[in-house]
Amino acid sequence: MRFLPRGHDAFITRTALLGSAFGLLNLFYTDAWGWILALSMLPALLVRLAWRDMPGWLLLAWLAIPTLIGDIAVVTHTSTMVLIIGMVVVAASSTRRTDTIALTLCMFSPFVVWALDTNSWHRGIGAWLWSGGLLLGWVLGRLAGEQQTLIAELERTRSELADAAVIADRQRIARDLHDMVGHSFSVVLLHLAGARMNLSAHPDEAVKALQQAETVGREGMDELRQALVLMHRGTSAPTVFGDLEDLVATYRDAGLDIDLTVADGVDQIEAAPRIVLHDVVREALTNAAKHATRPEASVHIGLDADAIAVRITNPHAPGVRSGRTGMGLTGLEHRVSAIDGTFRAWPDHGSWTVEASFPRRLVDVRAS
């Protein structure tokens, strides 16, 4: 159960309504003309609900003065509860210097009755109990106010982090897409330049260069289209595919002993499956480097006419979960399923195994 289930305003509202209920009860526990004092206090907290910028000192004065008069004259008996709740409301709000002074004066107000010696109960423990109740109200209010400040700070930080993540993701998307198609279109430009220079002297070579430019351009557009399909299907921004040997070499240089088996033709598959394959291997090796009981892993990548199958294993301590609930493997499962593949990660007889299988090509995304 949360202390502030629906925010600061809800806390103030419920506290003020509780205080108003005590104010109503106060009407039934008065002597002589005490009902006039009880009636004068009753609207105070309701006014505070309607007047959100009501000064705290004004609310405390409205409640404290009738309470003191009633206790000095011994004509009210339960108005102290209303004043204590007023302390909570004021302390929970943004207090100014005058409000703090008013809170402090209220803390010592019971001893005015004690000094005047008009109420015998206050000559004993009564004044101390009343003052202690006011102190508890002040502390409770400050706790509520500080919690609201922390909630606001956390919300502001969350918003700033979300904005920063959006900016970083946009930059990554721009960088990745640039890297993905930049090489292809650089080659296209070179072929076009060669065709232009050979157009008059060597028309056959110019035609050949134009055909090569068309082929490379179509392949580049196909890679771009597939990368955009990955993002459209709900995955995060694609990571540019690099050579698997280079990826594995990075982890080997870091001290991980890797047994790599790669089927022929993997480097010829389409862009989207290459991207996903690269991500699966990278994430699995990252987890192996973090969690493996020995610095070693096995990577096997198979290929048939329709699908790619990848299996990565590393030593794993029995009974230890190797990050299955982490965002990395969860994100991989989402990315693999986005291209109609299957993904599994589980402990298997002293090893942690990651398996993924997905089609070699996406359907209905080739450039026309």
C-alpha cells in the first residue's frame, strides 16, 4: 500500500476531509458556548481544499485560536485533533518562513493553557500529550512533503532519461542506416563515374558499369528496406552487420576462448537476417564473458536452403540463472520473432545454451 497512492493533492484532500470529520465530531463534545468555537473551526480545512494557495499560517491561526480559547475556558474537548491534522496539512505543503513560525508556535501553544492553570488536565500530562501530537502531525506532514518532492524529482529524471534515450536512438538509427547503405551507394557512384568516362571511348564497358551500378544500388535499397522493416515490426534500431570473424576476434582478444563453426554462404544472406544473426552472437558472447564459469564458448552457425540456425553454449554453474530475465535476451527474443524466427535460452547439463532459427530472407520486402 502506497503512502501517497494518487499523489500529493490526494493526500491533502483525504487528510483535510479527515480533519473536517473530527471538526464535525467536535460539535457533539462541547460545553456551554463551546459549540460556537467548534462551529467556527469546522470550515477551515474545507476552505483549504478550495483555496490551494491558502497560507499555512492562516489555516493554523484559524484552528489554533479557537482551540486555545476552548481549552482555556474548558468548553471544548476534542478540537486538538483538528489542530493536529491542520499541522499535517500545512507541513505537507510548501512552507514559507511565516508558516514555519506558525508551526513552531502551535507546538508550544499547549503550555499556554498549562501556564494559565485554568484546565487541571493540562497541569499534568495533558500539555505534553497535546504538544507530542502536534509534533507527530508536523513530522507526518514533512514526510509526505518530502516524499512528494522525491516523486517529482524521480519523474523529472525519468522524463530527462527518456528524452536522452530518444535522442540517442535517433542518432544511432541515423548512424547505422548511413553505415549500412553508405558503402553500397559509394560503389554506385564509382560505377557511374566510370560509365561516364567510358561512354564515348568504350561503350561496352560503360554499359557494364551501369549494370553493376544498378545491381549494387538495388542491393543497397534492399538492405535499407529490410532494416526499416525490422524497426517497423517493433525491434530497436538495427545494428550494422559486421564480419563474424571480427566480432569473435574482439571477444578472443578479451580472453574468451571461442570455438567458431560457420557454414559456407552465411555472408551472402540478406541484410535483416544478417543483422539479427550478428546481434544473437554478440549478446550470447557478452553473457558468456559475464557469467560463464570458465572463459570459453562454442558458436555454431548452420545454413540450409530456407533458414539459418545458430547455437551458442558456454559453461554454466548449476542452479544459477544466466540473465534469462535480463533485457538483452528478452530483446533478442523480440527481434528474432520479428522476422518470423524462434529463440530459446536455457541451462542444459552444466552449460548455458542460446539457440535461434530464422528464415534466410524476409518475404515481400524486396525492392522492385
